[in-house]
Amino acid sequence: MPWLIVLPTWFTDEKQGLTPATWLLFLATVCLVLTGIAAIVFAKSQLDADRKQRKVENLAKILDEFNGKRMRFFRSRFAEGRMNAGKLVRKDDVEFPEYGLDVLDFCEYVAFLTRKDHLDPVQVCNVLGNWIGAYHQDLAAHIEQKVLRQKTAYEDLLWLVGHLREIDNQRGGSFFTSYGDSDLERLYAYDRKLLDLDRGVAL
């Protein structure tokens, strides 16, 4: 800290130099400055810890909503429309089964919260990456058509998908670039079972 070298000159008497009294004043000032710095560092660390804790709590709320009755219904009905006899149904590039918009709107909501720093992208990738990647890829044509009509459509979702790809690449994965029909079928088969579970059908 260069200022510690210069600081003693502020307390120097031209005739007497540094007297014991001025040394004490100097040391007291240094202690006060260091204490202030330590307090600032501690406060910042507390704020960072609180912010991280809030992100975890926000993610827990999102998961509760994603696994709640309303979203389970949307997910299962959409998966039901995309599957037939365990295989993906060919679909029009723009039109897609009922409740697809509800699924996309949820992904856009998660992306909005992440972009506003209310959720951690890595945690979102770990917990919801499979579904966000699947929905984005399966409904990519619809998203593109919507963006052509409205440039700001799904801008948060597109931002989030870009970040999830970066996270995936850093881990040496290829999740977002090799999500094939078989991957979609496994995920939709899982979501399709939610409908039977909520109806009380034994699996």
C-alpha cells in the first residue's frame, strides 16, 4: 500500500520530525483505515453470500412450480401430443401440439429471472437444462417464426440457451448440439407418465 509510505509525512513537524504523539496518531489512523477496509470486505462477502442464498431459494421456488400440478399438466399434455406409440410424431414446423406455448412461456420466465441475476445459470443448467434444451430445439422453428414477426420474442430464452451452451461446452459436453429424436423421446416419455400419475393410473 503506497499510501502507507506517504502517510507519515502528513503528521511530520518540520522542526521536530515524527514525535511519539504524531506516531500514535499515525498508527491510530492506519488502524482506523484498515478497520474500515475490513468492514467493507466483510460487508461485501455477506452481500455475496446473501445473494447466492436468494438464488438457491429462487431456484427451489421455480422447481416447485415446474413440478407443481399446473406445469405437470402442461408438460404431460404437450408430451402426449408429441408422442405416438413411444415415437416422436412428425409435426408442422410452426404449429405444434396444445400447451407448447405454456411450456415455452415457462422457459422464458426462467430465462428472464436468470438474466436479471435472480437465478444462477450453472444451477439452472444442472436442474432444468434437459427440459430447456429439449423444448428449445423441438420448438425452434416456431421460435424463429415468432422472432421474425416480433424481434424481442423469446429474447431471454435465446440468451439463456446461449449461456447453457457455453456451460455445456466448458464441461466437454455436446448436449445442445446433439439432442436427437431418441433424446426427445426419452424426455417426453417421462413427462407423458406424469399424466398417468396425476390420473392415478398404475405404471
